[in-house]
Amino acid sequence: MFLMNEKENHMQNLQAIILAAGKSTRFNSDQNKLFEKICGKKMILYATQLLEHLNIPTTVIIGYQKKIMQKTITDYHHNRINFSIQENQSGTGHALICSRDNWHAEHILIMNGDMPLVTNEVIEKLYKEHIASKATISFVTAHSSNNSYGRVIKTNNSIKIIEARNFNGDIHEQCCINAGIYIAKKNFLTEHIDTIKQNKISKEFYITDLIGIASKKNLPITITTAPFDQIRGINTFEELWAAEQIKRAALIKYWMNQGVRFSFAQNIHIDLTVSIGTGSFIGCGVQLLGNTKIGKNCAIHAFSLLNNTILGDRALIRSHSVIENARIDAQTHVGPFAHVRENTHIKSHATIGSFVETKNSTISHYSKVKHLTYLGDTTVGSHVNIGAGTITCNYDGIKKEKTIIKDNVFIGSNNSLIAPLTIHENAYTAAGSVITDNVPPNALAIARARQTNKDGYTQKTPTAQSPEKKSSKTKKKTERTTAEYKDNAPLFVAATLLTQEELNEEP
Ligand code: UD1
Ligand code: CA
């Protein structure tokens, strides 16, 4: 590997061209495959970020869905990357021709855009050997019997690349494949790029013909090798899946070495942008996405999803919780089955229990919202208890209103809190209340109809039935059902695995 200064000096005469205009035909989807994400990062950004990291000025050739492509790249790289346009996608050789106006450096690195696993070392090795050998053109190969790659065919005095669809030989014998990364002298390209012939079958112009052209002219060609896993090209969803498995496995190994325990490492998804504190536990099927930051000694249990969420130390997320764009402080408990939505801030030692949904809300220290609750646009003070089944009614169909619940408040079960509303310190609300007005400090608010008992109701009303009559009717029904059950005994035996003796038994 080069040192930084050495690298800058060495690579000053190098520029890069990324081929990203292709139609992604083999994906059979309606979006450019280079927008597909691998561990949360779009495929094209793997190539552009790699080259930026190596300080190589880069041009991307765009065509299919070019506006979105340009935006995707400039959103990240701003104006640090140039573009060339290939209006009609007539192959990789044709794409390169379309970038001609952007050729300035002495050596030009050309790379497919669909290679997300390429490392710095692969590029550095190619460059070093290209320069050392004074080659006209150099390219990377790997060994694989995968039949979707161009095959490098070497004889005593010639080298050429035969594309997968034109190759009839034995893929196991001819297992040297073309990776899709080349460095060529600019002068060679300028002189020979127009001599690439259109392929008769596909009607495309292949960049790979440049190797055969250089070979025929006896120009020096250098071949470097790389591990197949690092140069995998992505042409199908299956290949995308395989590449993501490799990336994800590397990421999970990294976090394991940082002291993170994974219960089912093979079915956990982590984006590249996530960080996890030492001593944390990640359960089966957990997905950690976006800019999620997990503190130290946290536990995130099975099938929970955290997206753009900051989790403080020792937080406990029970299973099946979905948490997005939220901040959850230290020593909190969330879930199971909680839905913590955007702009939720759960402060330390607070508890959010099962089937609780929150949005635009703050829940302060030591407060408990344990069962079946919705809190929207709500500020909950500390040491508050929210009873089961409580709902903040924050939306009147037109606008959203706020609910403020101050410290030490006790909200009874099954309350509807009609916003805008303030419930002051130490106040209580009775179970089943519909609270429409502010509640003063230390008060008990009861807002429900008072219960009346109508004595002798069942005797006076012909439609009402006594409990006795009801039970005799139920009994008859049960007997009839049992008789039917016996008639159909063989059927039921199969279905329920009861023995004949058990069937004959009187109920
Ligand atoms: C290419 C190579 C093949 C090599 C393989 C490595 C050619 C002809 N073949 O095949 O030898 O083994 O990569 O993965 O180059 N693109 C354009 N414009 C086009 C067509 C493609 O910009 O008109 C871009 C695509 O967006 C893609 C790249 O070029 O990023 C490679 O194209 P792709 O169709 O994937 O080439 P392969 O068939 O994989
Ligand atoms: Ca490809």
C-alpha cells in the first residue's frame, strides 16, 4: 500500500472513468441497478467513494435514469465528480467513447460501476504494476467458473477477452475472468478507441476488445489478479444478495471484534453507517439502519428494527419493536411491540411498554407508559404513570394540537386526552375519562358518566333473559354438537388425534 504522499505523487497522472450508463436489463426491475443498496449504501457510491478516497479525479458515464444518477452522486460528492453522457446504451466500449472529451491525464483507469466489493488494494496494485511494467493497457483478472464473466484467453503470443455469451469453451478450464477494471494510456485510447467493432450478435461495442487490439499490435499488456469476492460484478438480484451477504458478514465480524454479541449473526442486518457500543447484545432478525447509534451494554431483542435512532447506554429494547428517527436515552425499557416514531425522545429510566405508539413526543425520566397507548405531540414530565389504553387525541382532522402532562401525574386507564390540554403537577385522572379541560395541580379529574343500576331490570323487561334461561339454551346446543361430533367420529379422529375411547366417553 502507498503512503499518502507517495500515493498523491504516484497517482497524479491518473484519472478514473466509471461506467454507469447501462440499462440493468438482467435485474428485470424498473430502476437502475446501481441505485440498489448494499448495507444501506447505493451501489454506485461504492465506486465513487473508493476513487475519491484514493484521490483519483473521477468522471462517471451516465445514461439510463441519468438525472437520478447525477443527483445521487452530487448529493454525496457535490461538484467533485464530472459526468459524461451516453444517450443510447450501445455497450461498454461505446460508453467509453462518450467520455472522450473528459480524458486529460496520461493514464486512464476505467471501471464498471457495478463492483461494490472492490478494495483500495486492488486499484493500487493494478496502478503500481501498470506503471512498473510500462504497459499500454493493464487489467484485473480473477479465477472463477461463474459463467457470467468475460473470459481471458491467453495463447503463446496473444491475449483476448471473450464475452460470456460468445464463449463456447469449458468454463472450468478457462477459469481466468475479466474483472472489469482497466488502466490504459490515454494516447492508446485516443488512437484506437474507434477501431472497436460492433459485435454482430449483440450489436454492442465491447471495451474488452481493447485488449485484443493491443495484443495484435504487440503492445505491452499487464494482467494483475485479485480475489474473486472483491471483484464480483452485480448483474442480477441473486448476485446483489450474494455481495450483500459478503459485506454484511465482514461488518458483523468487525462489530464482534469490538465486543458486540450477536445471537443469530446470519440473519441480522446492519448498515455501514451504524455504530454499536461494546457489550451490547443484538438478537435474532434485528435490523439496524441509517444513522443508528447504539450505546454500550444495550440489548436489542428479536426482530426489532431501529432506523436513524440514538440509543443510550444500557437501554433495553424488547422484541418486535420498530423505532425510527428517535432518541432513547440510557437505561430505558421499550417494547415488546412498541412503535416509536419520529421525534420521540425517551429520557433515561423511562418505560415504553407493549403496543405503545409515540410520535413527536417527549417522555421524561422514570415515567411509565406501559400498555396500549398512543402519545402524539405530547410532552410527558418525569415520574408520570400513563394507564393502559390511554390515547392522546391530538388531531381534529385539520390540525395537530399539543398535550402537556407535567411531573408526577397519574393518568387512569382508558383515558382520551383531547388536545390542546395541560394536566398539571401531581394531578390524577380517573379511569375511563375523556379529559377535555386542563387539570389543575393536585386535582382529580373525573370525566365519565356516573353509573346507575336499574333494580329488577330482567324481570320487568320481556326481551332480557335471566342467566338461568341462557345457560339451559347453551347446554342444549352443546348436546347437539356432541351428537354430531360422534356421528362424524372418523373424520374428527384424523383431525384431532383423539383415541376411539376418548370419543366414546360421555361429556
Ligand atoms: C463486463 C465485461 C466482462 C466482465 C464483466 C465484469 C464488457 C463487454 N464485458 O460484462 O468482460 O467480465 O463486466 O463484471 O465490458 N454500461 C454502460 N453503458 C452500456 C453498457 C454498460 O455504461 O452501454 C455500464 C453498466 O452500467 C455497468 C458496466 O458498464 O456498470 C458494465 O456493464 P455490464 O452490462 O454489467 O457488463 P457485463 O456484462 O457484466
Ligand atoms: Ca456487470
